[in-house]
Amino acid sequence: MTDADTLTCGQVAEAYQVSNRTIHNWVKRHNMPCYSTPGGHLRFDPSRLVIWSKEQSMPVPKVIAEG
């Protein structure tokens, strides 16, 4: 997977219509799947977010479902 295939924290926050802080909380408290870049920035694989959203009984945002 390349960075071009992933989403940033800001993109994920916009898709779920929440703040960046909420995304960070979901990563820490609800095991939202992501990885950190060498610079410490979060990156998200859309296909893993689809699975996670369903496990959390959350609607999957269109932009994420279309990956």
C-alpha cells in the first residue's frame, strides 16, 4: 500500500464529520485501524475503515466506501 492509497487524519475526520481530535480518540480508545508515518502522522487504509465502521455499527462514509 502506498501513501496514495491511504487517507490522512483530516480526510477521515471530514468523511465521518468529526474533528481530528475525535479520530485520534477513536484510534486510542476504539482501535480504529491506522499506521503512523516516520513523521508521526496517521494514515488510514479505506478498506480497513469499512470493516472497522461495520464492527462499530457505524455508517460507512461514501468517500471511504469508494476507497
